Amino acid sequence: MKKILGALALSTCYHIGFAQEQPADYGQIHGNFQADIQSYKADSIIKAPVVPDKMRMNAFTNLIYTKGAFTAGVRYESYMNALQGFDPRFKGSGLPYRFASYENGDLHVTVGNFYEQFGNGLIFRSYEERGLGLDNAMDGIRLKYKVNKGVYVKGYGKSRAFFAQSPAIMRGADAEIQLDELLFSEDSENDLRISLGGSVLSKYEPDLDPKYVLPENVTAGAGRLNISKGNFSFQTEYAKKINDPSSQNKFIYKEGQTLLVGANYSQKGFGINASAKYVDNMDFRSDRTANGTVSLLNFLPPITRQHTYLLMAFYPYATQNRGEIGAQGEVFYKFQKGTALGGKYGTEIAVNFSKVHGLDTVTTTAYEGYKAEPGKFGKELYFQDFNVELTKKFSKHFKSVLTYANIKYNIDIVQGLVGMGSVNCHIAVADLTYSINDKYSLRTELQNMTVEKNLDRGSWAAALLEFSVAPKWFFSVIDQYNYGNPYHKARVHYLMGQVTYVKDANRIALSYGRQREGILCVGGVCRNVPAANGFTLSVSSSF
């Protein structure tokens, strides 16, 4: 007995000593920081405005604490003052984002701020796009619960408007059933995937308008279906919103609807996808008097290609929430190595076409506004883009991307201007990269955009030269020349140089030069960027 008790005592002491050696779990803190600082010098040639404070800054930092199933965080933002092109109501400093969340089995609870999306976002998407000054974070309570295998329910607050909140209160729920998980066992070899989803969102906004009798409760609903099998997939979602008079639709009492359809097929070396979208009076906001990117509740995905090259992105398309109908198709093919067109390394080609029109409408009463013929293209062209991209590697050191695009762009509709009409432009880009060795590489872009009839600002040329010293240093010089501007004094060069340093999770970029006036778009949502001349310093870090 003594031996047994002694062994137990020794074992107990061993485990206590081992436990004492374990580090205490205090949780983890991680986050990120970013600051964009820009100086402004008046430049009458490019119409860069006088900025009284000469220098401005947008900055933020996120701090997130996690311990087990618990997570909490805050975001500090500072606008001293907001950079040109951002809404001036982003002003001062504060903590507009703070939250705490906890998971307990199938239940997930979040209090405070959060981002969320129902389906494709046709009736609700809360998200942040810092480059556009868009942040419609929710403030309230979010519940997620997995009711059964393959069933997921979410269910809400108010949305952010700068350092305040929009006037409306949102309530919503979303559910999705993964039918294949219910129909087939986990060890089934059937690769058929089918999901059904549905969502509803209701906003309550008091009627304080002295002129109109406005509905205080507006409800929107959506249903979606996703099917995939092997190399094929199909997705569709339909959304409908009851009458929602606002400044965006000129206070008409017409209901809104959206249909989104897409299909994809892919295999090794070949892919094809097609999509179509119909939008009728689907601007949905938590403030019926807001405009631009302020207080948006929903997101209507673009079906046009999102270009990244400077001149190809010169005329980007912004989704027209009030009404549009469009379609897009793309084919990708890779010529295999060893073939006549494939050569030693293979050759890739992608052909894309998209077209967006206005709706076919008939004006009715002042109360309803208009009627639209569902699924029918209207006469007015909003946007059209035909582009071909050829990617070719010639050797271990040299590769190229050659692109051509023909873009037709309705300035009056997309930018909301009057009397500008539509432009028809042809754009060619040669993107050439030469890798000297594993450390040094040289890349150049040569671009030209010819605008028919020299409309708007006419034709442009652009050239970029970038030298990289991997993995830390990047040096670049870019020039955009408006050689076809109808006003000869405006035929100027927009020259800019930039140095970027990257180490671990830190990035510092310093640039100086001219910035042309234009439209910046991300995901079909856009903002205007004014002309500027000066320095820009961007610092970002994460830990």
C-alpha cells in the first residue's frame, strides 16, 4: 500500500510540475495597419485643384484578440483630412468598428459590428472596399445556427454611414440547404452538388418627408440555386423588392427585381463561361436620401470584365442599379506544348465579350414611373467590350501578354453627365517581362488607346518600365500622354515614378508625379478620382 501511495504521490507531483511548465494561454492578438498620405500641388494644366491643407491622410489599424472560441476586435480610423476623391464626410478620427463573437457548438453569436452577405448580395451585402471609401458595416447582433446537416441560418442592426449610422433598422435571415449532403452519404462517389438558398431583408425607416407618403417598412426577398457536376456548374438567383421610393429612383413607387444567371464548363486547357443579368429598379439603401456609395444595402455583381491595365481601365463600367440588362461570355484555350501554336512552353488565349443595354421601358403614371419588358434589351447601349488576350512564354527568361480591346462606353449614363455621348475606343497593350535571373527582372507595358472621332479627351498612349530586385525592391516609371486631346494645351504627359520596399509583412511605397482625373471602379462600384500632382506615401503592415 505504501508503495502504491508513493507512486501516486510521485505521479501527482510529476503532473503538477509538468502543468506548471506549460505556458499560460492568454490568447493571441493580431492585426494590421495602413496609412496613405498624399501631398497636393495646384496644377492648372491638368486641372488639379488647390487644396488648402496641402497634405492629407487616410489611415486605419485593426486589432483582433482571439482565445479559443472567443474573438473581439476594434478598428481605429483617422482622416486628416480625407484624400481627394473620398467623401469629405470621412473626417476626424474614431473607432467606427468594434465587435465580439463567440462560437458554442453550432451557434455563432456576434455583437457589435460585422460584415455579412446573403447569396450573391442581390438584396444584402455588408462589406468594405477601402479604395472606394465604401464601408456599410452593420452594427447590431448576428446569429448563425446550423439547424441540420446542410442547413445554415443567419439572422440582425443599422449600417454605417461615415462615423455615424444610417437611419434605417435592418432585420433579415438567410438559409441554405445542401441537398446533396441530405441525399447522399459521405462516402458516396456521386460528384453532384446541389444547394438551394433563400433570404429576406426588411428595413424600417421612419417617414419624415413633408411631400411624400413613404413606406416605412420595405421588404426584399431572394432565392438561389447552385448546381455542379464534374466540370460543369450552374448558378442563378432571383431577387424582388417591394416599392421603395428614394432620391435614386425619383420617388416612384415601382417594385424592383433582379435576375442573375451564370454557367461554367472547364477542363484541362479549355474553359467557357457565360452569364446574364437583368436589373429593374433595385437600388436598395438604408437611407432613402443617400447617393453614390453611401448607405448601400445590396450589391449587384458586374458581368463585364474588370480590366487592370491603365488604358483598358480608362472607361470602367459601373453597375446601373436603377436598371440594365446585359450578358457576358468568355472562352479560354491553351495550345499545348509542342504544337505549332503552342511552341515549347504552350500558348494561352482568352476571348471575352460583354454587352449592357438599358431596359425596354414605357412611361406610365407619376406614381409607378414606368413599365419594363422583362428580359428585353432596350435600344440604348450602355457598355460593350470585346477583348482578346494572348499569353506566350518564349523562353525561360522572356514572356509576353498581348491584349486588344474594343470598348463602347456611354458617358452620359455611366458617369451621370449630360451631353457627352458615347465613345468608341480601340486599345492595344503589350506586357513584356524579362527575368535576368532569380533576383532581377525587367517588365514593360506599352499601351495605346485610339478614340474614334476624338470624343471626350481623345486618344492616349502609356508606357511603364518596372525593375524588380526580388524580394524587396521595386522601381517603376510610368507616363500617360493624352496626345489626342481636342484642346491642344491639354495634350500633356502624366509622368509618375514609384519606389516600393517590401520586407516580411511590411510594405512601403513612395511615388511622385501627376495623377490623371478618372473613374476608379472595383467590382462594378465606382468613385471619381480627381487630378492631382504631388507625393504619395503608402505604408502597410500586419502582425
